[in-house]
Amino acid sequence: MYRIMLADDEGIVIDSLKFIIEKNFPGECEIQSAKTGRSVIELAETFRPDIAFMDIRMPGINGIDAMKEIKKNNSNIVFIVLSAYDKFDYAKEAINLGVLEYINKPFDKARIVEVLEKAMAAVDSERKTRREELEIKEKFETVMPIIENGLIQNLLFREHFREDIDNYMNLLGITEQFGYMMVIISGSEQVGNYMKGAVPASIELQNNYSDIRLVIEDYFHGVIGSVMGNKLPILIPYEKGDLSYNKRTEIVEKARQMSHKLDHRFGIKFRIGIGSVRPIASVSESYSEAVAVLVRSEERVAHANDVSVSCEYDESYPLQYEKRLFAAVEAGQVREATDEATRFFDWMNNSSGGTVSDIRLKVLEFVLWAERLAYSRGGHVYHFRSRSEYLPEVCSIENSNELRLWFIKHIEKAVTMINSAHEDKTVSAVDKAKDYIDANYSKDLSLDDISRKFDISPYYFSKLFKNKTGVNFIDYLTNIRIDRAKEFLADSDVSIKEICSEVGYSDPNYFSRIFKKVTGVTPTEYKEMTHK
């Protein structure tokens, strides 16, 4: 259906238009009319027409001014101007208002039908565009919680590549580099710091998840994860690396108001823990603080900066240098890690007020922690005595610059270990497999046997082997066997049957087929060629 408004001070014009429309578009249009500028504007507000036939000259407010007013509340309306005045100024102003057609009176039926069909097509196009926009919005609203939960899960469990986090943040329009975690915990009753009835509360959380999201969004602009037991994690992006006292107080108060609204709305009890601001990639630490602060406090809402949940540092300690250093180490960023190591060493040397012994201890602490991160990534074998020289080396260095170089060298070594861990393991496994095949090609070897020997699944080992050697396992084994067979055929009088057995084949006929497939000739032909 199309809603059509007829605006003209002449009744005969309205009657004529209505007759033409109803005869040529039966059952397709709902028609209403008005005869003055003011009544047209009022009708447009209640009727919300799709198409309007507008006379320029009407009593009171003229048609041009009426269209301007109508456009304010109904920007998609299609105007068709009717006028007995073929004046350029009117036509120009009508065009500026986006009028579809300017028709001079008197008009004929064919012209009205033609223009109305054009207007209906414009309305249909606008409706289609709007419908598609709403469908996209609906789909996006459906998938949004999935995207948000993907980001939360990747950050909390630290099972991500930096590229994954960047992709999630781009999809969610997050530009901030910092953030803090908030965790909402629910239960049937709070007893001290413990929430009783966690299981039924988790069911309530899950059943009311969409409504709870709406309440949270009224108070905080953040990324909301999925329900985890009776907990709901929320990431709040933040533009700065720390919170001022006033901002922290404001956040706690808003969280307190939100918890009361959640209590009242869903009939269960809610507590909220808030962690400190961290770089986005490290907000799992903020989440741990948010949970810990609820364990150590009986408050309804508690912030990590108000309750002691982690180590505190003296004011002069450059904690930000330390955080950036180990973030770079974990990320495998050599240049960034060595830059931060240099910055931290310079602070120790120039501003800490510590002694050489203090600096040596910190250097050892940081190097050992960086190497622990490297070993935890896998791909390297830890030897108990591999670092036995560290302590005597550090203790023997008296020169500050030499100690700095030792520190940076070992930080760089730890980062290199992290970067090479996976590659070293896979290259080592393939090299060992090749050596084993070269030495045991005459035996009955299979992909399962080799992969089991090196404790790697057959599927993964097969891909690994192909990536590193350029050929698959069976082709590599076949080429080794045929090469050895060619050596036997060229240099000895051993029979083909014996050679077949020597290179790992039990069936001489099968051996001959494989040999010809690889070399283009049979074993007999090859032997004759080499003995000419």
C-alpha cells in the first residue's frame, strides 16, 4: 500500500486526482487530502504519506513552505508539484527540495499515471534499501555478542595472535590501547565475601543474558563476554594508562548503581569487581584482579586500586618500563624488548639509588624471568646446569656498561628463543626423520611409524614434512630407495631380486613398476645402460 496525500485548494482537482489514482491503481493506495497549507502540514504529521501531490498556491502557508516543514519530520516523502504558474523561481525552489516532478495545470490522466508510477518506484526503492539496512543491522546485532565474546575469550585465555586482537577491535570499533576488566558475580545471597546459590544464579544469568546486556550498556560502554558459571566478564576500553582518583570514584559509583538495578530487575544478588587499567593485550591481569578483589573484600562493588590484590611498588619504581619490557619479550619483539631493557637499566644505574649488588640481582631476575617465558612456549629443552655461569659472570662484572651489555644480550637471546621455538622444534623433527629414513630405508617404514617415533600426529607430521622438504613422506622414501637401487644396479652384479629386498621392497614386480615410474626405464634396462 502507498499512502498518498493530495494538497490543493480546489476540490475539483482533488476529486480528479483521486478518481485517476483509484481507477488506475485499484486497492494499492490509501488517499487523504487537505486544502490549506496549515492543514497539509498537520495531516502530514499524522498520516505520514509516502507520496504527496502539492499545489504551490494554497491559502495561508504556500506549498513551497509547507514542503519545507513536512521535510523536517518526513525526509523520505516523494513530492509531486502541481501548479498553474509556470514560473522559474517556483520550479527552481521545488527542485532544491528534491521534488520528483513539476506538473503544470491543467494536467491529463496519462501524465498523472506516468509520474505516480515513477513515484511508487522511488518509494519501493527506498523501502527496499531501508529493509536491507534493517536486515544488516539485525544480523549485526545477532553476531555482535559472538564477536565481543571472541575478543574476551582471546584476551582472558591469552590464546591469540596480535592480529586476531586487532581484527576483533576493528570489527568492534575499538581504538583505545588500554582498558580494564569488570566482572559481575551473581548468587542467591551474599554471605561475607561468598555468593551462595551460584548454580541457580548462573542459570538466571544465562536465561536473562540479553536483558542484562541492555542494563550494562545503560551504564558502561564496553565489550561484554558470555556467561562463565555465575560470572560475566566485561572489558571497558580506556584512553589512558591509568585512572585518576576522581574517575575511579565515578566508575565505582556507577557500578554500585548498576548492581542495585540488576538486583531489583532480576531478583538475584550481584557483586562487581573492577581491575586496574592495563594495555589491551594484558587485560587478563585486570580480570584476575577484579575476581581477587571480590574474594578479599565483602563490598558489593570493589576496585583493585582500593583493595590490596597485588604487589605494591614504591612511587619511584618504573613499573611501566617493566610491563613494557615483558610485553615485548612475550610478543617476540626484539628491538622493543632491548629498548625497554636499556631504559630500565639506565633507571637502575642513574635514579634507583641502589648499589651494584642490587642492579646485579635485578638483572639476573629479569633475565631468568624472560627465559622462563621462552621455555614456557615450548620448543626448547631445559638443562638444569645450562645457566650455571650466569651468577659468577654477573658478579665478576664491575663496569656498568659491560653489565648493561650482558643484560641486553640475554634479554635478546630470550626473545630469539621465543621466536624460534616452534620453528626449531619442527625443523629438528623433520631433520631427525630424514636421518632415520636414510638409515632405515630398507625396512618396512610407514608414516604412522615415523610420526609415532617422533611423537607427532600423522596428519601434522605429513604436512610438516611436505612443508620442510618439498615432497611428501612416501615420495621421499621412494626416491631414497630408488637412488640406492640405482647405485646397486650400476656398481654390482647383485640380482634385481636381491636389490629389491635390499632397498625395502618385498615384491620384485612392484619394485620394477615403481622404478620405471620414477626413472622411465625398468631395472633391467637401467642395468644394461650402466654396464655398456
